[in-house]
Amino acid sequence: MSEKKHFHFTGVCGTAMGAVAVAMKRKGYTVTGSDTNVYPPMSDFLRGEGIEIAEGYRAENLPEGADVIVIGNAISRGNEEAEAALSRKLLYQSLPEVMKEHFLRGKRNYVVSGTHGKTTTSSMLTWLFLSAGRDPGWMIGGLPKNLGRGANFTESDFTVLEGDEYDTAFFDKRSKFLHYLPEVAVVNNIEFDHADIYSCLDEIKLTFKRLLNVVPRTGLAIINGDDVNCLAVSEKAPCPVQTVGLNEGNQLRITDVSYDTDRSSFTLGGERYSLRMTGEFNVRNAAMATAAALFAGLTPEEIRGGLESFDGVARRQELRGEAGGVKVIDDFAHHPTAIKYAVGSLRQRYNGSKLWILFEPRSNTTRRAVFQNELAEALALADQAVVSEIPDLHKFPENDRLDPDKLVADIGRHGGTGRYIHTVDEIVATVAGEAKPGDVVAVLSNGGFGGIHKKLLEKLG
């Protein structure tokens, strides 16, 4: 352990922040934290590990004698704790800096990146290593069911990291994944996202090029060879590149894909694999994880066993309960493509059921007008789409805001049925009054959505 003993995490309930806070606590450091968004499952996870959480940001939350103030990337100038750290000339660091210093240097780091599928693919890869006895460390921005927690750092050579292209902190505008010292970089897909950080797709492609620029010649970039943006980014990469995908021309091609109601199977490199997850997107995730595991030296037999026993990730098409014959599913969605993937997978899993999608536009991108049309196309794939009130819409210029009334009208224009219902209680009352036994209600949000899952189950019951 370094001479620094007490770390205070400002923004501790962010998924990655909370995961690393717990990992630091388990290494023997004193850890405290603060946040304004204190809700399960992360709040329960932190308190269960004995981490004291102050609700709200105040200068007095910074403990006397704290050695490092870890400032999350959601924290901006004007935050009382950030201002106090600056004024008091305290040592402050970003989360990726803390990770690099305490967990990553000298390791074989496998960084899983892309607009979609990062959490699931990094969770799969970690479980492949773990189930094969490789004892990996990991940092994942979610709660993988097989792993029990989002971060664990071991003495193993291997570390798996969910690599986010979002910026590092208000004082470091580089993408977080550039700090992770990758031996292997997995790039699942590249689309426009994070409209608060990037002004166009070309800027996002540039940061992925920079990621591949720090992969050594002894490492590997594993690229979705069916994605034109991934191919463009990797075209002049200075590291070895392996393409993986369904189309002809991929170096490692996915073939013979078959689906059942509760599983998917595929062939990769002449080997047959199967997993207890549905949808083409999860086949792609599994193929990318498999390619990375093969590079690390795992055998096809080890990979088969790991994929078969993989249980998924909390908030990824997770059945939260059933009441009155209606299933309530929780899913993490922040992008129209993710909504399309969710609908496709749910159709496969619950074939013949009426599908409700309850969508909370909560990310910085989905609250803006940039995906006005794409969101309508995605939500129109549901039988019933309900759009909630958009949080803090006043923070965006009027001409840059998602228009919920137009969104609902466009859902209808694309052949779907959409409604804009302001409050959680009104949504719950509407769904409970209209849903029939056999229906499936999927709640899509990247936040807590006002505890809507529990309220729905109570009302339906």
C-alpha cells in the first residue's frame, strides 16, 4: 500500500466510481464518499462494504486528513467539494489516474470498448478468465451476476476493464480508456453518442484511433469487422488487428447462428459455442469475448464452459418480477440502437407476448434532439411505447432539446403506438390499467426511473 491511506470519492455512486471505491476499501484503504444520486443497487452495495456515504455535495464532506480526493467525471466546476479541493490545494485525481497508479501498471490489461455492449462483453470475458482459473482483476461499470461486484483487483497478470470513451474529468478531457494501458483493445462498435462531449462522429472516431495507438505491437486490437466505423478507425493502427463478425472477409467469422427462446449458439473459428442469452447482439458480444480469451491462451473447451455458465449483468434484460401475469423487465438503455437490440432480444425471449417499452430519456444524448428520428424508429418496434418526462430539460438550449410530443407523433408515423406520460405514478397507473396477463413490460433507463419497477409490480399485483 502506498503512503496515501484515505481516499474520498466525490460522486461515489457512479457505477465505476463505486466499484473502484469498494476495491480500494478491500485493499485496506480508508474510503469515504459523497453523491446526490444515492439509490440502489449501488447505495446498498457501498454501504454493505462499510463505506460511509454523505448525501449531497458540501465542502465539509471532505474529511480532514484525506490524502486524495477522487473526483468523478460527472463532477464539474462549481461543485462545492471540487471547489474546496482546489481552494485547499488538496491532492485530487481522476478515477482512471487512481486505477492506473494502484491497479493497472505492469498488468495484461484487456480493455473492452464501443458504443454498445461494453458491460456485457467485459463481464463475459472476466468470467471466461475466472471460470478457467486465471483469477483476473476487473473493473466493470455494472454488477455482473457471476462476479458479485463491479471491481476486483488481484495479483493475476490479467485485468479486464470496461473502456469508456467518455472524458476523464473536468480537468482532463481525454477519454477514460486512454489511461488503461491496454495490451488488448476490443472495439465492439462505434456510433455517435455523448453529445455533451463530442460534436460529431469524427471526434469519436479520433479518440478510438488514439486508443489503438497505445496498444503495443505484442498486443491486439479486436475489431467488429461488420462496422464501417470500426474498420475506418483500425485501418492504419500501429498494432496487430483482428476482425470479428458475421460478414465474409472477417478474419474470425461468426457462422451457423441459431436461436432458442432462452439461448443463442454460434460457430467461431471452427468451434461451437452456446450461451444462455438471446439476440444477435449478445452473439456478437460473446464472439468478441471469445476472440480475446483465445488470444490470452484459453482453450475452446474452457471458453465453452465459461459462456455456458455466464449469468449476465444486473439491469441487462433482468426479470425484476411478475405480477398479475405481467413480467417486468429492467434494461439499461441510453441510445436508439440499444433500444432496437433490446426489442429484438425480448421478442426472441418472449415470442408472442405484447411488448411494452417504458423509456426514460435521461442520458445527455437522448435528452437532445440529435436522435429525435432514430428514437422514434426504435420505439416504434414495441407494441406500446411510453416516454416519460425528460429530466432537467431546461439545461439544454431550446433548439437542441428532444421534443417528446414530436417523438410520440413520429412513433405513430413509423407504425408504432406511443404515448408521452409525464410522471412515474401516471405511467404505473396507465400500464396497470391496460396490461394483460402474458404482457411483458420492459423499463429502459440509465437511472433509477423513480423506482418504477417496484411500483409497477405492486400495482399490477
